[in-house]
Amino acid sequence: MERLRGRVLFLLGLGLIASTAHAGTGDHRYKSSEHVELWVNKVGPYANPQEAYEYYTLPYCAPDTKHHPDEKDKGADKGRFNEWKIQNIGEYLGGHALRHSGHDITFDVGSPKTESCKTKPLTDEETSKFQKAVRDRWFYQMYLDDLPVWGMVGEVLPASKSADGKETDFAFSEKDDRDRLDQLLAQASDLSEQSDWKEYIYTKRNLLISYNKDQIVKVDLTSDPKSLQLLKPGITIEFVLEVTFEATEEEFHSRFDRYLDHDFFKHPIHWFSVFNSFMMVLFLIGLVALILLRTLKKDYARYGIVYDLEDAGDEEVDEDGKPLVAGEKVEDAGWKQVHGDVFRAPQFLPLFASLVGSGWQLIVLTLGVILFAVMGPLHGEVHEERGEVFHAIIVCYSLSSIVAGYTSGSFFKMYYPTTAAARRNTSAKGGTSQWQITMGVTILLTPTVTAGILSFVNAVSLFYGTINTIPFLVILKLFFIWVFISVPLCVVGTLMGRHARVGAGGGKGGAAEHFPCRVNAIPRPIPEEVPWYGRPQGLIPLAGLLSFGSIFIELYYVLTSLWNYKFYHVYGFLLGVYSILTIVVGMTSIIVVYFCLNAENYLWQWTAFGSGASTAGYVFLYGIYYFLFKTQMNGFLQTTFYFGYMSLIAIHLGMLCGTLGHWAASRFVRAIFQNVKVD
């Protein structure tokens, strides 16, 4: 076992080295006349972030350049044009498809350099592609020295006609062409009512590269309004790129700051939301403290009186044989009555143990990724490296598989002796089969749900031909990571959990050592007539609403980053909200479980898990609201991507919060029954 564990850790070390090796492949320093690569990434409608296609899906041309650093033969006809950039797994998962633009840009600080190319006469199909792209507000994205730049394909403008009535290219006469263009675009809010408006394409782009000594610190790409050309079949379009270098005093380390929307993410509302959530935490902590210090104190006192009187054999009893104090009946009801059933195993124990194990894996995974992002100043900001967050998720998921195995295995070991099957079958064979089922479900639960949803989304993406389709080789690599790292670690964790010392007693014996109260052989009936606040179906939705209320503002910022082209960088906020969510989910689950136990309902484990997991339902409902009222997404492809990923977010958040709620409630139940006197 030690040898196997050593091999696993060795493989994990290799994986970590491989996952971070790409970060230091370039120092971003250039010598005079050294080639600077311009990569084209994607084109697509601005309203649909995931509906992105390869840049040359549109019939753009590339300049006829021959000077490329990898060109060996003088007579070579092909340079690096359209060459794929080597990418890592994280970049593929992030939907990047970088190809060489064919432009021959060198690090020269002299006069501007112009490169151009002409298309062949546009066919009807090519014209239709450009017209659709312009009318649907398509944009393109490029990368230069790992800095992204964007531009619009074209504009929809009023038709311009010559004296003889023929349509011509749009002419600008005002001094400020850009202001006039913005005014015209503002008038085109409803293109369906502008039947006489036509599609024009930008033919000239100005690329301004700002440098500090030998490093590029800023890249700006603008489209010249005077270059707008009317799209119609048979025309020849000359695309021009003018490259200018400009010296600047800006520092290299802060070159990505201009992409971060500080006014949006650090708005006072963001700070207020965190403060509001913190006040909710104080309120819930006070409420739980009230239950523990006052209500439970009275319960202990009442149950202690009952126990002492019964033990002393006091003769003053009622008609049912219950003791009387000062002539009044001491009510023998509440959570103490279920002490013989409260530590009974939950229904579907293998499934519940697997959910708890997977939930703890997601807790560790989320915390690990957030901490990795928070420590960005030490290893490089995650928003500056394409696919860095996906790399962190893969590594943390693989490593945390041992957590899933250990927690599910130890939970199953703790509760299996209290099941009816364990009492019927005293041999080890029955428990072994159940343990194997638990291990199998733990291994397959999260990957199966995730792979199922992503497979459907990927199939739709493949059908539409977008660059967000995950390539087969990437899927194969992820499968190998899961098979050779995640699965073995989960198995090792389950074996460790199965043989671990669990419970209050710390021994390896039966359930009596694990729990403060003995579990009765025959379950007691659960009262049916209880108030609404004693029913799980009435309390669980309220618990989820409180938990959702503590995170919904931060959820807005996260969704805006995912679907509206913003770089999320305030991971300190996210860590704080994650901590607040942990406390709120724990407090609300404790309150729900206390009310249910007071109603003599001892089936608290699924109730506690559901109290936390119900947060995910509100998150998904908010996702629907966000889709309808905060975005302009449309089409089957984008809708599939949006709700596919929102389903993944909701399911995983449900398991995470459910596990947090169950853990807090479990500690609470152990604490209150540890100090109560029972026969």
C-alpha cells in the first residue's frame, strides 16, 4: 500500500509540473526587428459568448507575407499562416482556437508599417456570410503578446446613394467620424424597422502597440470608419492593417489592469452586499446561540427533572404514570424522545455516503481554486493566463478525490452497523458488497453527472461547428487523468476511511462506540400531525432562501464575468462570500434540524442535506431570471450552453451546500445528545 501511495504521489507531482510548465515559456522581451506574433482567435455574435467560430469562418484574406521565423526554404510557398498555436488543456476548455494571422509584424519603433491583402470577387455565399455577421453584430478577437484585442466586423448604416441613384460606400463628412458613427448606430436599435439600412464592412484596422524598453505593455485595435465598404456580391475588398509602435512609461507588470473593470467589481454596492451578508451571519449566529443557551438549557433542565424523579421513584404521578412537579405535569416530549433513533443510518446509505463524499471533494476543490486565485500575485494572476483557472480546477479535483473516498468510506463505516441489513446479516459479506457499492458510486457520481451534461453541450457545439467544442484528444487526456489519478486516489481514500478510527469512542467496534446514544432495533413511529414549522417540506425552502440571500449579489458578478466578457479578479470578495455561505448554510441547517427533532422526526440527515442543497434551486431560478432580463442571448446553441452550465453550477453547488449543512447539523445533534441523560 505504501508503494502504491508513493507512485500515486509521484504521478501527481509530474501532473502538477506539467500543468504549470507552460507559464514560463516566454519572457515577453523582444529584440529589435524580432518577430511579434499576431494570432487570430474567433468571430461570433456579441450577444452570444459561446457562439464563437474560427476567425477564417468569414472569408477574410491574409497578407502575402513571406518572412516568417520558421521558414527555412527560400522558395517555400507557405509560411505560418493559419498555423495552429500549441495550446494546453485549459485553453481548449476555455474555447480558444488561436491560428497564425499571417501578418509579418516585427518589433520596430520606426514609422508605421502597412500590410494589405485583396479578396477575390465575393460570391453570393461569401457576401451572405459577411452580411449576416454584420447584421448580427459579430466581433472578432486577436491576441498579440498574450494581450487580447477586439473589433467589430462591420456596421449597419443608412444606404448612401450617388446622384444617379446607385448605392455607394458610406461617406463621412463630419470632422469627428467616430461620434457620427455612434449616433447612427444609436438610431439602429431596431433593425427590423430599418429596411433601407445596409451592411458595411470595416476594411482598415489600426494596431497601436505601446512598448516600454523591450516589452509590450499595451495593444489597441481600432477600425477606421472611413474604410466602411458596402457589401454586395462581386466586389473585391482590400483589407489593410496599419501597425504603429509607440513608447510609453507604463510598467509591464500592470499591463493587464486596463482589462479589469474596477468600477464595476469594486462598486460600493459590492461592498455593501458583503456587509449585508455579514450582518445576516451575525443574526443567524445569535439565533443559534439563543437555541443552544436558552432553549436547550430549558430542555436539559426539564429532561433532568423527569429523569431524576423517575429514578427516585416519586409516588406523585399522573394517570399515565408520568411524574408531577408541584402538582403539574412535566411534559415528556420533544427531541429527547428520539434518542434511540436519531443516529440511525439514513435511507439509501451508499448513495448518501457518496453524496457526502462528493460534497466534501467539491468543498476542498472550491476552496483550493479560490485560494490559488487569491495568491495570484505570488505565481501570476489567473486572469492573465488563458486556461489557468481550468488547470487549477483539474489539479484540485484530481488531488481532492482522496477526500471524497475517505469521507464516504468513513461515513459508511460509521452508520452501516445501525442498518437493518447489518442486523440481519452478521457476516462480513453483506457489508463488503454495500461498501463496494459506496466506493463505486463515489467514484462515478460527480464525473457521470458532469460528463453527461457536457457531452450533450459538446454534441450541440460540434453540430454548429463552434470553437467551444472540446476536441477528442482533450477528452482522452481528461479521461486518463481521471482513470490514473482520480480513481486510484478515491479508492485509496475509501480504504483509509473504511479502516479509520471514527466516532466519539475512537474505536473500531460497533455503532455503540460511534454515537453517544444506543440505536434501538425497532424504529419508533414519527408523528404525522405536527405544525408546519416541524415539517421538513416547510422548512427546507426557507433555509435555502436565507442561504441564497447571502450570495446572490456576488452571484450576479460571477455570472456577468461568465457571460458578459468581463475578467473576474476580485477573488478576495469570493473567498469572503464563500466563508459567509459556509456559516449561513450551517446555521440554517441547525435551526431546521432542531425544529424537526422537536417534532420527534428523527430523519434529520436527508433534511439537513436538503436544507443546504435547496440553495441550488434558488441559484438556478436566478439563472433563469438573469438569462431573460440581463442578457440578449438567443438561439438554441447559446441557450443550450447557458442552461447546461447553469445546471452544472446548480448541481455541484447543491452537493457542496448540502454537505456543509449536514456536517453542521451532525455536530449539533452529537452535541445535544452527548449531554442528555437517557436510560
